[in-house]
Amino acid sequence: MVIIGIMAVTILPKWNGRSGFDERGFRDRVVAGLRYAQKSAIAARRTVCASFSSPPASVAFRMSNNNGAVNCAAGAALTGPDGNPLVVTASGGVSFVALPADVIFDAGGRPASGAAISVTGLPAALAIAVEAETGYVH
């Protein structure tokens, strides 16, 4: 009985999708996307915008056609490393706690302002921070 109880506590949550893997995976993909957007802004010397939307929770990345500011609804889609437009979409019950403002990186990789993004799901909320001065994403 003890063994069955231990197995029920450790295995059943994974079968129900309640293990936190979706939330952490989405958060990690958003962090990677923001870092890629910053590096792309620097490499192309253009403004890059990360636009957050919900539901479902997703982040779309766009690049300006010139060195000016980009409207997050306009501009060309930022192409990811795989050659497709860079869009990160959540699965399951993952969402943003409060829909964040757009994160805009200028041609030098500096964000227009710092950002605190919180991803939530079944376990505790997972935070993403974009530092105001350097654009460091963690």
C-alpha cells in the first residue's frame, strides 16, 4: 500500500499534465525568444518588438523595416533560426498573470523600458525580467 501511495503521488500528476513542465517550457521559450530578439536587433541594427497576447498566451516578434521605431502590429515578422516567423505559443492552461506591455529593443539592443513578465499555470508563477539599462533577459 505504501508503494502504491508513493507511486500515486509521483506518477499521477505527470499523467494529468499537472507537473509544471508546460509552464516552465513556455517560460524558457519566451526567454529564449526575447534574447534572440535582442541579438537580432543588434545584428540587423533595427528595432525589434515582442508583442504579448492572450488567450492563448503567445508572443510574436516583429522587426522594423528601417532604424525607426516599430509599431508592434506592423513591421515584418522576425524570422527564427529555423527560417519560420518567430512566435511562441503556450499550450495547456499556461497564461500571463497580467498581459505585459510590448517589449521593444532598439538597434543597440536596449529595451525601451524594463519589463517584468509573469507566466502562470498550475504551480507557482514563473517570472521573466528584462533589465531596463542593458536589456538582459532572465
